[in-house]
Amino acid sequence: MPVLPTPDYKPCPPFRLGNVSTLHPSLFRPPPAMPEPETFRIELDDGDFLDWDLHRSRTGTARGVAVVSHGLEGNSRRKYVLGMARVATGLGLDAACWSQRGCSGEPNRLVRGYHSGETGDLHAVLTRCLKVGQYDRAALIGFSMGGNQILKYLGEDPARVPDAVRAAVVFSTPCDLDGCERVLALPSRRLYFHYFMRGLSRKMREKAAMFPDRVDAGQLGKVRTLRDFDDLFTAPANGFRDGTDYYARSSSLQFLPAIRVPALVVNSLDDPFMPPSCYPVKEAEANPNLYLEMPKYGGHVGFVLTGNGNVYWSEERTGRFLVERLGL
């Protein structure tokens, strides 16, 4: 599918700056109002677990399910996740919002943790949701790291994807992880690096207390970039040679040609995390199931709209795509 026309998203002037659009939601957005969800835990085959929230359709009878995946150091209760859950439930879908390993408030049981290329956990949540709810249609929605996982999942083994999955929507997706890490290593991006490292460092100290013979939290003092962290912690814990090997094997860019499910990729041109390689124009032009939209504004998981009842542009855009693709 050719690259879609530039959308007419034009926020008020402060949010035409990528950094402002990126930082504002986490600092100042009120949490979208949602009823308390039902909570579930999946016991995984490797002995670990995943926690997820189920927000029931506001129309009464669910017409399907939307599985929502958060970004790096997020969880199922983040404001951007709840915003998407509100959209999905308003369309007559149940919304299954899951937390990656160790992100639900309880440390996971194993040395391994979540990472940008992890698709087995997404598959476990999706298949459990389909079984429990007996849904005949499903959509996958992801942000940043969660978006990379979704695109990789759809393209790495298309035959594994359940037939019920009819659409995917991802925002601010770092489909070239190596390139994104190089951008985040720039001095001008240090604020974001320190933000991510707060949570990642805490998790490594927890793991060091649980597995003192396998995790050395003292090495955190050597971390100056995310690549350092991935070299020292992410890669060895998850079966990669080093950070470079992790990025090469986990980036979704290489899997985009094989995607068979209609997938909308929305990466704003002012995203402070993105190198040019994260705008897959060539791949979208060659794959009729891949829709690429590149708004001029939006930042990283921003897409702020003011005076719109706390509904963001990304949520409106998702709603339109799901209506088209799921027949809602």
C-alpha cells in the first residue's frame, strides 16, 4: 500500500515541538476515566507469569477484543494505554491491556525479562484472550517498544498469528532499534535516557537480589547509554550475544514485508527518538497490508489534542482504522 497522505493533525503551537508533545502527556495529561478493570494472571510455560487487565465493552456485548501493548518501562495502567482502552470499549470491543514481565508491580520470577523483540509473551496474552472471551475478531494496538513487538510478531511467522486478528495499529515504533539507540545516545536526548534508566536500574537491582550469582547490579555504574545497558543486562539475560545482536534480531523493519494483517504504522516526523530508518516508506509501498502515516507533529507517543475531552489524535485515528478493518 502506498504511503498514506500526510494527516491533517495540526495541534496548537506548543505541541508543534516534538519534545513538548513527547513530555506533556506523562507530566500533565489527566488519566482517562475508566472503570476498574478485571485483572488476570497467565502462568507461562517457562515458569514465569504475565498480568493483564480486561476493560469490558461499554456497549454491553463485546464484538471483539483489542490487545494493547505498552512501551519501554510502561505498564497496563499508563495514561496512553487507558486512552486506547477507552476508545476500544466505546467501539464495542473489550480491551486487554497487558504488562510486560516485571512491569505489573511484582518482579518476574526468572532472570530473563521483557525486551523489544519478545513476541512469545504477546502471543500468549492474545491466545488466552481469544480463548477466554471466545472473540471472533481481534486487533493489536501498540506504542513504541510494544509497536515493534507487534510488527515483528505479525511478520516473523505469519502462520502463527490467529485468524481472528484482523488489524493492528502502532504508534511511534522504533522499527530500527540500532538507529534509535544511536539517536537516544545523543547529548540532546539525555533526559529520555535518564528517564528510562530510573526504572531499568531498579529492575536490575531487584534481579541482583534474586539472582546474585547471575546479575551484578554493580555494573550499572558502567552504563552511559542504552547500548551499554543492553550489552550488560538485556542481551545476556535473553540469549543475545550483545546489544548489537539484540538490535539486529529484534528490529521489526526486516519483518515488515511478510505482514499479512492490515497494519497501520504512525510515526511522526518530529519524533525525538527516530532516525530516518524508522520511516519504512519502501516497505509500505511494497506491501499492500502495510499502511504508513507520517504526521508532521506528534512527538513520541504524544499526539496531543486540546479541548477534545482528553481524547488524543492517536486515539481518534485508531478508532477510525478499527471501524474500517473490523467492520464495527
